[in-house]
Amino acid sequence: MYQISPEDATALTTLTARNMQLQCTLQEGELWLIMGEHNLRITPLTLTSAREKN
């Protein structure tokens, strides 16, 4: 389970559009969201991991 900051959540609203095409890359704990010429980098906080569930 992950949590994103309120600032990142607000920034996500700039990427919303009708008929949007969103690309996503997850690498080294960072999430990159790209829509056309707009991009957003998010570093989510890990609340629980798969290892903790076992």
C-alpha cells in the first residue's frame, strides 16, 4: 500500500482530461506520469509491502 502527498495529489489533477492518454513508468521507487507535454514525478510513501503480509 502506498500514500502520496497532498501536493502530489493536487498536481495529479493537472493531468486529467477527457480522452486522455497517460503513460506511466515506475522505477527505483519513483512514479513518472506523462500525458503529452506534461509530466509529473511522484515519490510515494510505502505504508506496507508484500513482505510484511506474509
